[in-house]
Amino acid sequence: MNLPPPALGNGHDSATAVAAPEVVSETIAPQAARPAADWICVASARNILVVDDNDRHLDILSTILTSVGHDVETCGSGAEALRRLETRRFDVVVLDLVMPEVSGLTVATQMRAGELNKRTPIIACTANLSIARRQLSEVSGISAIIGKPIDTANLVLAVARAPVRQRRSDQIRL
């Protein structure tokens, strides 16, 4: 006995409603960072410096992090990052490791030698996780190493889990 296929409610069967689509169409690509905002609650916005020599990666990282409520500054080189890190304190630094001229490893090492962002947590981004783990084993304050291509959930969770820097005792608490 052949039974007819089950009726489809609202044009979707139950498997489609549960499973995530494998390919996101270009018409909804700008909203790709939104799902993280739906399931992650940011307890407090953080000032984040995102460093990457690739403009497309800067846009993606910035979009993801601002969509969940963080304040994001971007810069396109390690040298520029070092200049900003000398003049402004950040809560978290998201750092590409492979950049021309001044690498992410150099930025991380010099951050630890400076005063202003000495204890700022670093989230390293790289396409080669095993090499990154070896290179960064000597650098303190690496909160997470995230692989490329960037996974939205991993990035948002890494920032949320990054330690909150302790205020100095002479700072006023509100």
C-alpha cells in the first residue's frame, strides 16, 4: 500500500524546520551575524580592538561583535595596532596572527611589555591552529585561539569568556 507523502505545513516539512540550511543565499548574507545575537546575551559591552590586514575579515569581525553589543575599533596592520595600544586601553584585542611587517605575535609580545594594555585579554585568529598554539605558548593573556574561517559562535563566546580586567584600586567604581 502506497501512502501519499505527508502534507507540508507552511511549505516546510519538519526536517527542514529543524535542520539549518547548508548554504546561505546572498540576499540574506548581511544578516549572517544575527543568529549569535539571538542566543547570546552580552552582559556588558566591551571595547574591542580588532586587528587584521584583510579588510573583508575586519568587516566580518566588526559586524559580528557589534551585532551582540560590543564597541569595536578596527585597524589594518600590526604597526597601527601598536600605536593604538599605546594610547587607549581596550577590554579585549582580537588579533590576526599572520600580517605583513608587524605580525600578531609581535603585537601580542609588545602588548605585554607595555603598561596600558599589559593585562588585556587577546583572542588570536589564525588559519593554522597548531602553529599558533606553539607560537603563543610563551605569551601570557591569550584567552582563545580561533580558527579561520571565523565561526560566529566561537568568536562571540571567546569574547564573552575573556577575563574582565580588574580595575586598579585608585579608579572610581560606578
